[in-house]
Amino acid sequence: MVANESPVRMVAADVPGQGRMYYLVNSQRDFLTEVKEFLDWKAVTRRAPATVKAYCFRLSWYYRFLTQRNVNVFEATPSDLTEFVIWLCNPYRDVDSITPIYQPSPLTATSVNLILQAVGSLYHFLVRRGRLAESPVVYVDVPRGNGLKKVTS
């Protein structure tokens, strides 16, 4: 098994007035500016430190995907996000070759949804801040439970 090493990493930083914060850095150890601004905003709007850390961790999945696909966060399309969901659901997402002893690392549906929610929040933030004209995240209303007809044979 040869795993792709992601040049995007999560790091901790002690920030005066905010305590320990978590950020994403690139292979040159520079902050990913848009993520830093987003996480700082989350902290300033009184989100719990554990919540901000969770956002950072969840966004690291998205940036791993973007890096593997060589896609810039500001140029991602709805199609890229569809591919991201497929990638998240693939337990072999980070493996170049599979050996018989390799154990996949599946994500639960809840984890995938939380990751997608963090990505959607990031894009919503970027649009509100004028850094992006529109979000590539497309929301679709899906009927739930009682709205569906029961099919009888």
C-alpha cells in the first residue's frame, strides 16, 4: 500500500485572546488564508473551541480532495462537489494500490454529511465576504418520510 501524503495539514496555534486554535496549512506551512479567516470568524462569533476544531478537521477532508484533483477552492464546481461526495464514500480514497492486508477506512453517512455541512459553511462565508461570486454548493430539497407515498403491491 502506498498512501498519498496530503500537503494540507491541520496545525494547532496558541492565539492571544482566543486560546488554542486549529488551522490548515499547505506544504510550505503557510496558512490557507480563506480557511484561517473562516475559522477565526467562527471563533469570534463565540463558537466553542471544540466546534472550531471540528470545522477545521472536516475541511481538511475537502482540501485533501482538492489537492489530489489539483482543483483550487475558488474554482470548484458543483460537479467537483459531486465527485467529492463519491470520493468521501470510497474507503480506498487515499490508496494508490491496494494490498490484501489493507483495511479500508469508511466514513459513516453522518460523517459525510458533517463534512459537507462544513464545506457549505465555508463557501457561504466566502460569498458573504465577497471572495466568491457564488457558491458551488447546490442544495436540493428532498422529500422526507411522510411526504412519500407508500407503494403497495
